[in-house]
Amino acid sequence: MRLLFLCILSIVLRLAVLTVTPMGEPHEYEQVVIAQNALNGDGFGMAWPYQPLDSARALQWKSDPTPHPSAFMPPFVPAVATAVFSVAGGERFGIMVMLVLQCLVGGLIPWLIHRIARRMASERASMIAATWSLIFIPGLVSSATPAGAVWYTVCGLVVVDLAQRVLEGERREWLFGIALGFLTLMRSEFLALGVVMCCLPLLKRNWKGAALALSMMMVVISPWLVRNAAEFGQPVGIITHPWREMWRGANVHASGSGYAADGWNIWEGERYPQIIAKLDAVPLTQTFELEADKVFREEVMSYIKEDPARWLMLGLKKVLMLWTIDPYYPKGKSLAYMVPTLLTGLTLLIGLALALRRLLRERAWTSHAVPILLIAAGMTGLFAITYVLPRYQTYLFTICMPLIAVVADRFLVRGRQ
């Protein structure tokens, strides 16, 4: 009953945050733009998000919402938004319905955290971890924005839960692969990290299980990969702009955050006229997005070659920011962001250290902490070469939150017994 209460309270708190948090400009979210374009019959895509300097190109961008084939965003969240908008409309009411749905989905988080943590710690410690998700304010706010971070937070926890069950010997490899497939359609980096996680059954020498998990993952993502290959005339991954993501964390104004030191949102805008000129020069063909991303690849490689040490130090700075706070975030001076983020990040680092220490000491490679450690390592490496935003912290912290039970057992629960 206590756990059910936490799940209901999670929904209530998320709805409360939704009522008091200004939604801002929803049309700035790519997920909303793609869904609205699909609803209007313009195709499931969007124009590359920049303001052309070339007058002819600017006219094309203004008159045609999908002037080229697009796979700019992972498809899951825009697809959910499209489904909601088809019923509730694509304007403010429909967006609000989508956000309410996200609040309901967020109600699963305490249950999943408790379920995962209970395999690693005591009941009391697991309840502490589940409750922590209710006081982690950035996690509650994630339901109130169209970016949809709550979807891949919940799916990430489902993946960890299923991974633990597979390592326990349950025959859930097929379901594990399906969950990884959906997570890949939400977060493109799991196209690689998901393949690695499909190998977890090999820790128990379960070759068939690993093959089944990988096969099911590919079954889920293959329609999107086939669609992209048909759209672009060549094999394409989940998204078309990985180098742009790296460039936002590797340029002359890079701070490690998605924002510059003065709070300016780093993107191919007025501070980078040379990039705008290069994008304007890319022919508007079937492979426009692929060629546009090459512009950012050249910029990133030039930045790294110019001063490799600077790039490496910036990467270390991103790791530090990821597990503490993003000081460049415009709302980063808010206590509602700083306090829960710092407390959660530092507690999780202790939990990761405890779990890793136990893993190395006992050499229990099938430990229940292994899936969390793998995701934490993979995502930390990813953000070290891209950039940090609070919503990225939110879903990573929440996926790792079951480790708070390990910390609670070590310093609170057992200490009182």
C-alpha cells in the first residue's frame, strides 16, 4: 500500500508541477513540430532547425515545413505526440493532454525504482530510493515539458528491471530486447549501447539469450531504419545529426553545457555566420541532412585538432557537470534545481562507488548492479563528447536512483539495526 501511495503521489505532484510551471513556447520543441507536420499532412519530419541567410533558402524554409527528407529526432516521442494530437488537436489543448499523459507515465517511476532496488538492498532502503524520486524536483518537472524525457526515463528503468531478471535466469530475453528497441527509438545512443546490453546474457554463457535479445531489439527498430534508408537512399541510423550534437559541446563558445557562459543557447545561429553560410550552400537534395551534419563534423575535427588538450579538459568538465550541476543553465541558480540535483548526484556517485567496489571485490559479474553501472558508464562517456543539459541529468539520475537504496543500506538502515 505504501508503494501504491508513492505512485499516486508521484502523479499528483507531477500534475501540480504542470499547473504551476509555464509551458513556454511549445513550438520550440522538435517533438511538437514533427507531430504537427505529420498531423497537417506534411510528413513525419521537419526542416533543419536554423535560420538561413540566403533569401531563397529562407523562403523555402518559411513556405515548406518539410523541405527535405528528415530523421532529425528519434521517432518515439514525436509518434506519441502525433497520436495524441490526432485526437485532441495539435495546439495548446492537445499539448496539455500529452503532458498529462506524461504525468501518468511518471507514476510508474517509484514502483520501478523500488522493484529494481529491492534486488540489491533491504525493503526499507528500497522505499527510501523510491521516495527520493518524489523529492527530486527536476525529475517531476520532466513530465511538464514536451521534450518527453519521462518516456525514456521509464523505459530505461524497465530495461534495467528486465536485465536484472535475465541475469537471475528468467527467460525474458525477448522482452529485454523489445524494451531496448523502444529505448533506442527514444534515445539514439542506445543503437550502440543497446547492442552492448544485449550481450549481458553472455555473463551467464547464455548465447541463445543474447542472440534473442539482439534479434528482438532489431525487430523493433528495423522499421525506422528501413524507412530512413528509403528516405535518404542509403543506410542511416536513428538520427541524422550526431556531429551537430558533438559540435554543441566543441566550439569556440563551448562551456560544456548546451548554453554558453553568458547563458546564450548554443546552436547554429547568429554567433556562427560561417556555419550558416555553409548550411546555405548544402544542396537541397535527398541527403541534405546527412550533408549538413558533415559541416559540423568538419567544425568538430578542426576544434579538436587545434587544441586536443583543451577538448579533453572540456570533456572532464562535462563529466563533473553531469554528476553535479550545470552552472550555465539559465535557471541553474534556482535552489529548486541546485539542491536536489547536487544531493542526488553526489549520493548516486557514492552508490556507484559502493556497487563497483562490491563488484570488483566479489567478482560477481552477474550482480544486479551491472546493468545500472553499464548505462551510467555509457551515458557518462556520451555526454563527455557531446554536452550536458539538466534534462539529460534527470533521466540518467532517475535510472541510477535504485543505487540510493545501496547507500541507504550502508549508512542508514543497517547502521540503526
